Amino acid sequence: MNRDLTQGGVTRAMLLFAAPMILGNLLQQGYNIADTWIVGHYLGPDALAAVGSSFSLMTFLTSILLGLCMGCGALFSIHFGRRDERALSESIGASFLLIAVLTGVLTLLSFLLLNAFGTLMNVPDAVWGYMRRYLAVIFLGIPATFLFNYFASLLRALGNATVPLIFLACSAVLNIALDLLLILAFDAGVGGAAAATVIAQYLSGLSLMLYTYLRFPALRIRAEHLHPRLALLRTVISFSGLTCLQQSVMNLGILMVQGRVNAFGATVMTAFAAAVKIDAFAYMPVQDFGNAFSTFIAQNYGAGRSDRIRRGFRSAVTVSVLFSLAVSAAVCIFAEPLMTLFVEKTEVGILYEGVRYLRIEGAFYFGIGLLFLLYGLYRAVAKPWMSVVLTVISLGTRVLLAYTLSAIPAVGVVGIWWSVPIGWILADLTGFAVYYVLRKTKRIL
């Protein structure tokens, strides 16, 4: 069902649209946690560290595709809000061609640079063997990641978040089943964990593409749309390119932090690998809410509904902060039991470091919640450059402080943990200040 977000109650519209996205990613994160649990308990700490570092690398690589798809999604939402079907069809064809070509290039480069990643990320020798085997398989799934995210972004832009949820749920269940089969029954190790992920990715990506083609004839990519006008291509690139840059800068910063974490050895790497999965699960709902908020704003921006944009922004801030505070309390209180989901109680050093990370990060989830809203706002009102600025502030601060503070013997690795919330808060302050300046000068609805 396609949902028109320019009508009806503001808060209710956003929450109803966000609910399937949140549920879908809860399932996805649930798979990630199950995968981490299986690897950690059956393959050991070194394998867990390898999969954790690989996750950071893959997040960076796929963020390029995710950013392109998200940026195009904002453009699709604006055309949908304006009821401009021709512009929507042309944008779909041009964006699909552009991102498909870039996906092929990214996949090829990933394999060519496989060995270089170990050096760039300071991966210890004991971990690199596992990591290399995992990456050699997982890179095969990059095209599948493009297919799923492209068609999910297209459907969500039109207000349909339920169908991507269904395909994601099926993929997550299959992924866990294949993990258990390949790791436990066939003793396939980390390569089996990667193969399970790739198979599930292709199933969800190809199935969602086929569903969109059969169910929505108006959204089909036609031959005449694969020769886009130069002006249209510029528009697509302006939306998708800057959002891609924002996502890439964000995850490059995370990857650089991962490199600094790796320098502290396998114990800290393992603690970080487990804690980050909990972290991502905890603040994932506000990330999805930020994406739903972006679609809400984009549709209303296309329809010229400035009143709904202002009310939606105030409502979204309230919802995000209240939810984040509740989750922060839960993570800080239950940090140790959460870590023992992935790490044996006898691994005292790993548990200690993971709990310390979670209690520092967890206290400031409101910061990342607000930042996701600001990313969505600026992407939706055709100012994606501001998302890039905020990302540079957030990640630049994080990387600078992570390397600077952790080099001080009295601070050590805890300096990396503190760098993250400081970066969030500085970016939030900048984003809200710019928003109010743009409002005062009438440069935003």
C-alpha cells in the first residue's frame, strides 16, 4: 500500500510509516546478533573479531550504494508529492542505470583491494586469515545489496514500507537457518557465515525487484529511460551524489575508528565487535524513524506543505528524544547481561571493555537520534550538502579525538569511546543552528 504523507495527522502518519521500517531493521539486526552469537560461541574470539571488523568494512562499502539509493529516494518522494508521474519514471530509469554501473565498479575494486584492507585496518595476523576468508565471499553480495536497497527506497518513497519489510523478514530467517546449517552441520567456518548472508541477500534483492516489476507497472524501468537527459542526470547526481558522500564519509570515519581499535589488540577488537552490534540494535529504531521522517518531509516539500514540515519537525524531535532516553537507560543498566549474549563469562577482559563502551555510548543515544533527523530533514528539502557538513563535523571530531585521546597513556582506549558522543552533540548543535537561520531568512519552508 502506498501512503500519502501529505494528508492526515502528522505524528500518526510518521509513526505508522516508520513502524514497518523499524520492524524490518529489528529483524535485520536480530539476524546480525544471531550471526554474532553463532560465530562467537562456535568459532571463537578471533573469528568474532574478524567478522566484526569485516562488518565495519562492509558497512563502509555498502554505504556508498545505500547513500545513492537514499538520495534518489528523496527525489522520488518529491516527484510523488508533486504528482509528476513523468518525472518520477524518468528519474527511476536514470538513477537505476547510474547506481548499477557504480555497483559493478565497487564490486571489482573490492576484490582488487582485498589484501590491502588488512593492512589499512591494522588487522592482527591471528585475525586476518579469518577475515580474508569472510570477505572473499561477502564481496559477492554487493550487487544484491544494491538491488534490495534501490527497490526498497523506491517503494518507501511512495509511502510503501510494508513490502520491503516482508522481503527483509524472509531474508533474515533464511540467513539464520543457513548460518546454523553451514557452520554447525557442514563446519564451513566464517566462509559459511558469509555464504549464508550472500544467499539471503540475493533472494531478497531479486525477489523485491520482481515484485516491483509485476505489481507496479508504472514503476518499471523502460528502455527509453536508460538514455537520460543531461539535466535529469545532473538532478539525480545532485541528490544521490551528496547523500552518497554523506554516508561514505560517515562510514569512512567509523572504519578509521575501527582501525584505531584494532591497534589495541584482539581483546579490544572482540569487545568492540560485540558491543557495536548491541549499539546498532539499540539506536536503529531512531535511525529508521529519521528515514521515515525524511520521506514525510520530502513528500510535503514537493506538495508545498510548509505547515506540515514545521509541525512534523517538532513532533519528530520529541518522539526521537523520548525513545532515545528510554533505550539509554535500558542499555546502561543491562550492559553486562547484553555482552554475555556474545561473549563467555570467563572472558573477563572482553566483558569489561564492552560494558565500558556501552555505558559511555548508551548514555548519549539522544545525540545520534537527533542527528538522524537532521540528516533526513536536509536531504528531503533539497539541501543534502548540509548532511555532508554535519557528517564531517560528527565523524571528523570522532576520528580526531579517537586518535588523539587514545594516544595518551592515562586515557587509552576509553578516549575512542568518548569521541563518539562528543561528535554527535557538536553536529546536532550545528544542524539546529543552521535550520533556524534558514527559517529566519526564508531559505527553507
